[in-house]
Amino acid sequence: MSDDSKRSTDEYEDDPPVETPFDHPLFLPVILTGLCLYFFYDGFINQDPEMLQHLAFNRGGCGVLFLAATWFGYKGWKEMRGNASTDAPSSDDDRPIG
């Protein structure tokens, strides 16, 4: 009976982990861009008197989030393109030998 339970757990160890949307290389840049747009609205467009006292915070946060979204977006884009190039077979593999 212990052999059956060992065999069933070994089958699951060979399977690759299931990918989730959080594993996508551009997930973090999209979240950061959304936050940047929110800070941009509060810092530059919104004229609510209560929000005007936080103007420097919102403008600074917009700048920091813009830089972070740009940096992680670039890294995510490179990772996505790198994964696509390794998944696709190269044209040299299809050429006959000789």
C-alpha cells in the first residue's frame, strides 16, 4: 500500500508547475502603470481642494511609478521576447544535413 502512495506522489513531481496570470512578465508593469495614472490624475488634473494639499506627494509618486513601470516594462518585454525565441524552433533545425 505504501508503494501505491509513493507512486502517486512521484507522478505529480514530474509535472511542471501551473502558470498563473501573476507569472506573466508584464503583470507588474501593468499594475505600476495603473497606479501611475492614478497619481497623475490626482497630481495634475484633479482640482479638488482636499487633494491639493497632497500635490507634491502625488506628483512625486507619479514620477517614481513612471520610472518603475518603464524599468520593469523593459525587463518584462525582454523576458517575453527571450521566452518566445527559445520556444520557437530556429530555421537551422529544419535544414537537411549534407
